[in-house]
Amino acid sequence: MLGSRNFWLAMAALVVLYLLPFGVSGYVLGLLTVAYYYAVAAMAWDLLFGFAGEVNFGPSFLVGLGAYTATLLNVYAAAPILPCLLAAAAAAVAGGLVLAVPALRLRGPYFGLVTLVAVLLLQNIIVLFSGITGGEIGLALTDVLAIDDHTNYWYALGFMTVSGGLLFGLSRSSAGLILQASGQDAVQAAALGFNVAKHKLAAFCISALFSGLAGAMLVFYLGTASAGTVVDIGIGVQFIIAAVLGGRRTIIGAAIGSIFLIVAGEVLRPLGELSTFVVSSFALVVILFLPGGFLGLLAGRRG
Amino acid sequence: MLGLQILIDGFAISALYGLGAVGFSLIFGVSGVLNLSHGAIMVVAAVTAWATAGDLGFGTYGGALAGVLAGFVLSFATYFLVVRPIQGSHAIPREEKEIFVLTGTLLWGIMIQQAIAYLFFNTPKTVRPLVEGVVNIAGVRTPINEIVTLLVSWTAIGLLWLLINRTRAGKALLAASMNPRGLTLLGFEMANIHCVVWAIYGVLAGIAGVLLGAFLGVSSDNIGTLTASAFSIVVLGGLGSVSGSLIAAYVVGYLETVTAYLVAPSVRSVPVLLLLVLVVYLRPQGLLGRR
């Protein structure tokens, strides 16, 4: 599918991103920092959807679990950042397993609904216990990753590079191929002797791990956690749109889509309310006419 | 007294939920489409009714009519601009059509939501009720509007039942939900059947939207919740089963009303979500669904 040429293109793009702090303002860096955390969540979603074939409508459930675990530990147990991140990852993996159980039994729309309900429940819980969680207003963390734009940018970019590399490598490995086969035709994959349940379970855990970490890193960057910034369905929808826009089943496409969405939203900010309208109509046009997304366009040109 | 109040309020809100969910269920049963712009279509109907009745001065009935018409037109727009191009696309693999329709209608819903927020702001709007006033039912003061909502909802559902079970076009719809290939072999054009079902859906969503606007008021911020509640009701009842959706609408409507009155209005949706998780785990096909 994506040959070595695209790999080198991605490498070149990464070099540009790493050189960026020497040329642009702190404002742009701040924007991209958020985009990189979103990118990790979107790539994690693509592993589940593009490869395992599971339509997860609630990526923000996993992201939110990680974010709030880190926040609560940091605020109430005064835990340092690193243990908070580890706990966030563990909590998200547990959440991923909770989602994986119905996913192995249910199909298509039913599983989609379970994930949607998971997000709504988490959001309700956060708002109900707003005395502890800060609810919709948000809860300020005691620690932040860094106060300097450049350092934050390096953290985010490094995190995205490592996560992206691992997810991409995994998707190209033999395990990734088996996963893809299980997603496309579970019966046939099982008939070939592959353990479909085991591979899907692993995919859920890995996807949850990166989503939870992304959520935790994001709140440590922002300094506050609120239901609207990490749990809301609208946030989850952004990850999904990003992955489909960039090109599903490519992992890297999800990162490109996320950066595009955040930057486009910022460029169109003068339009006010209409900016979301323009971005979503653009995404709709891409879905209708270029179902392969940005990377699909690239691959199509070559073929 | 409280019991009777819950009984009356729950009955009216459930009828409205039922009307909203029936169209959603019908579309899924006949064409296999889960329309995630459902909430947006309902809100457009309500906002159109509000604007034509108020600012444009067409009166309450003119506004209601315009609202239903808006639902109808938007339903067709959804079908021809979003759903049909995806279904007919050669570039999208067959097994991925479903997720593309979901993503496409979701984006379409967001576009409509933003357009409403831009044109009319996201403040809540309440449509003037068709009949104003209050009646006293055994000591419970009930707005006449609540009774009108109930009657209109059930009339619309009754007419839908007659249409499906007693007319030739309706029987074709029923057949299409059971075996589309068989129907094609009998010489029916599936494209026409899909047009009919989206037309019916548009009218139902339009009526439900206008009633909702008069009963609870709507704002563009409600769109996600409205879609999610129709989706949950339909899954609870069994995807594609119209009578299942009606029963589920009553379960959800009463569960919410009881929670709102006896516990707190802020937690009204929590028991429904828990019930939904339970049903999906134990009986994935829903109350009356086929596997």
C-alpha cells in the first residue's frame, strides 16, 4: 500500500516539524502541541477502526479516562507527573478491556452505541460529582509538564513520534496483518487458525494505552481538565474525522488529519461560528469524493 | 397526586419520543441507514416553525406547517446529498459503506447545527403551542399543549401503521425491510422505495420537531442529545422494529420522568444509559429485534 517513498516523505515532514521551533512563534507552537496530542488519540483510534474493524464512537471515553485519572491523582494524592501518566495508561487499558468485552460479542451499530453510551456515562459521572472533578468548569492540576512553549512542543512532538512509530510498526507487522484480516473477515481469519479474540483484545489494550496517555499528557499541558475538553462527544468526533480525513488504515494519515483540523480551525477562526461549518463541509466533501483521504489521494496518484 | 403527574407527563413525553424514534427506525429497517443527522432535522423543523410563526408572522398553524415542510425538504437533502452518493460510490468498499454513511450523516448534522447557531444563535427557542391553556385532570394542572402533543403523535403513528399495513406502497416498504432482493426481482425499483421512505421519515421528523419545540423548546445545542436518544430508543427496542421502538420510547420516557421527579432532573438520563448497557450486553438484538 504505502511504499518506502511515503516513508521518506513522512521522515522529511518530521524533520521540518522538529526544526519548526527555530522559525515560528510560541503561539503556533502551542497550537501544534495540542494537535500532536490529538494526533496520538486519532492514530490509536485508527488502529481499532482501520485494522481491527471496530467502530469506536467513543475515543474520548479512553482519552477522558486517562486524563481524569491523571488529574485526580495529581490533585488529591499529590502524585508526581510520571506515576500519574502510568496510572492514566493503566486506567485507560482497563477501560479498553471493558469496551472489548461487548465488542467481541456485538456487531456494527450495537457496538457503536455501547461506546457512545460509555462516553455519555463518563460525562454524566464527571458532572454529577463536580464537587470532586470540577465538572464542566474544570479542575486545575498542581503540576504542568513545562511552562516554556519550546519544551512543551518537544514533549508533544517526541510523544507523537514515538507513539506513531510504534503504532505504525505494529500495523505493518505480522500481528497487524492478522488484525486486519480479523477485522475484514473474522470467520475466515479464525478458519486460518488465528486467534481473532486475542488479537482484537490486544488491539483494544494498545489503542486504549495510547489514548489514555494522550489524554493525560494533554491535561498536563493544558493545566486543567474539564469534561468539555477531554470527554465531550464532539472531541471524540474530531479524532474520528481526523482519521478518516487523513486516510483510514494508514495510522500516519490520522496524524496528518489531526494537524490539518487544528490548523484549519485556527486559520478560519475569523469566521466565528462558521469555521466549524466550513471544516465539517470540507470533511464531508473529502469523504464523498476521496474516501481514501489525503493519503489515499497520494497513493492513487502513484498507482 | 405526584403519581398521576408522572403518569401524564411521562405519557406525553414518551409519545413524542416514540414519534421521533419511529422514523429513525423505519429508515434503518428499509434502507439500513442510521441517520446521525436525525436530531439536526428535528431542530431545523422546530426552529423553522418558531421563525415563520414569530418573525415572519404566519401564525401558529402556518409556522407548524412550515416546520413540517422544512423537515421534509431537509430529509430529501440528506438522502440525495449525503446518503445516496455514498451508497452509489465505487471508491468505497461495500463493507465500509456503513461507517461512511455514519460519518457522513454525522458531519452533515454538525453542519446543520452550526448553520442554525450562526443564523438563529444557540439560545433555546420555544414554539408557540397550537392550543394554549391549562386543564385540570383530577387535580393535576395539565397544559392543553401536552394533550395536543400526545394526540398528534399517536395520530401520526396510527397513520403510519395504516400506510404500512394497508396500502400497496406501504407493503412494498415492509417487503423491502425483509428481503430487498426479492422485491427487486418482482420489478420494484429500490431507488423509488428509498425515496418514499425518506419522504415519510421527513414528515415524521418534521412533526416530531415542531411538537418538541412547543413542548420542551429546542436549541442547536440539543442536537447531539436528540440523536443519541433516538439511537438509544431504537436500539433498546430492536433495530428496525417499529413496535419495539414504541415500547422502548415508553420505557425511556417513563424512566426519565420518574427519575426527574423522584431523584433529580439533572440525573434523568443516567438510569436510561445503564439500562441500555445492560440490554445491549444481555440481549443485543433489543426488546423485539431480530438477530
